[in-house]
Amino acid sequence: MYDITSVSSYSELMKLLEWGYNRDQYDLPQINLSMILDKQEGIPLGYEIYPGSISDVKTLNNTVKKMHALGVRDFTLILDRGFFSVNNIDLLLQNHADFVIAVPERYSSVSKLIRRLGKDIERPRYLKKLNDEVIFVKETDIEVGHHLLKGYCYYNPTRAQQEKNSFYKRLFTIQQQIEALTMHKQVKTKALEIMGNLSGYFSLQITPEKITAQIKEKTVARRLNKRGLFLIAYHGDYSWDGCLIAYKEKDLIERSFNILKNDLEFSTPHTHKDTTLKGLMFISLLALIIRMKIMNELKKANMSKDYGFEKMMLQLEKIKAVVTDNGQVFISEITKKQRELLEIFDAVPKE
């Protein structure tokens, strides 16, 4: 799995720090950090640090080259829609790399395809079930540049309803905020700030007495017609469920970024040199590998629901080792819970 995140800093001395798209919404310059993660082992395999202005799309080329240089040949890249571009698809196909990638709607051909597929996707013939969740699936071809990719269009009725509810709530909140504004010369500017990127869904009517925000019904309807629909393209041997499961498991790398930034406190590192940052990142990666390997072993043993990393460590840190003057080591009594945890790692002390 491959993904990229941003790491912000207050430092004014690091050359790698640049302004770019900040995923944590910090008003700070950043570096971009990409990571490759092995799905089967559940651990990071490697990372790369880029200047903060480098976009997601541009990082994939070097990543594929490095994987080949390290002798990694048999792999499937799981990618989110931020990496989708004609150049990246060309790159992956030229390198005979299997991939599963979400397809964004920013291409007019893709937007038209989704509208066409969505017209009759909610029919019994396309009905599927995955993990007790009802979805509708249509197999399709996706035109990208001069390539015709295989893909699946998915429609999730539950997700569609949730997205509609969420969108309507946003529109209603914005409408209320605008119509509660006090009339002054800059009221239109303020209203546009409140609407942000949803300004296209409103028409403003301003009189000396009040401002009214009218929701554009047809524009909203066009957007909501595509809710719950999404496309996944793939190269390789993937069934509809194999493709969807592989893509959903991408959450694992997002979880690793969350651990790195929050548990290991790498969100805004207090470093002032590029070399210090790189050293800290290397140590943090080792810590992340250990954490995620432990969590993966807990999951395999069906104990992840009862124990997270912190809860497990709270149990194990109660074990004490006493070393006498003549070098003998005595281990404190092991409780049942501690033994269960240590057995997972084949680490039960000998009697």
C-alpha cells in the first residue's frame, strides 16, 4: 500500500519545509512523507521525505523505481484517488505493475461514465453482499488517456443516504449563518467566506434590510445523484469483492500515519535541521514497525478487541526481573493475562 501525508513544523531553518496542501489543516509550512506498507505483515517497509510543495501525483515514479531497484517485483499497489493521473497510469502499466486505484470524478469522461452507470445500477441483477452490507456492483471499462482500464462501479445505498444527510446539514447550516449576518458593506464578502467551496449551490439576494441565501435545487440534485457511487480501476486478476476489500484495507496505512503523528508525536516535530528531522523519522519508523507488528500479531490471535498496544504494555510492564549479585535472574510471578499475551510472541519466561 502506498500513501503520502504532510508533517508541519514551526522551524524557519529546514530547507525541506515548503507551503503545500496541508492534510492536517495547519497554517504552517510542511514536508511531505510517503510510505510503503506491506498488507500481509501489516508493517511499513520504507518511506521517503519530500519538500512540502511536491504533490501526491509526482511521488509515484521514484517509488516504483526504488521498489524495482530493491528487487521487489511481485506487488500490487493500492492507491487512493490522489495518485490517479494519466502519467501515473502510463508509468504503472509500463512497469507491468498490478494496481488497485480509486478513480476521481475530475475527468469529464469519468463523471459522464458515473452518471451513465448510476442510472440503472440499483437493480436486483447487480445486487451483492459484502460483510452483511448490501451494495450494487457493475463491471465497466474506464478510458484513461489511450488506455482502457478494467474497473468496477459500486453503489452503497446506506452510504448514499449518509452522504445526502451530511450534505443537506452543511447547506442548512451555511444558509442559517448567512441569513443571520448583520447588514453592512462587506456582507457579500462575508457570505462568500461562509459558503467557501459550496458557493455554487447558493444564490444570494441582498436588500438594504437583509441577505437571503437560496439553495439551488437543480445543482444540489445533480450532485446528490452521484452520492454513494464510486469507481475503482485495477490491473491484475481482481474480482469485484477482491478489488473492494483490497482498497478498503488501505485504512491500514492511514492508521499508521495516525500512530506516527499522534502516538509517536511526529505531527509537528521540534527540529531545526533537515538532518535531525531525517534521523528522528528513521527512529520513528522503527518504533512504528514494532507497534504495528505487535498490533498485527494481536489481531491474528483474535485479541485485538481486548488489547490495544497501550493496554498490552500496561499488563506487561508489571513483570519485574531481579538480578542478584551473583548474576542470577528471578522473574516475578506471571499472571494469566500476561501469559496469554506473552504466548502470542513465544516469549513466556522459562520456569
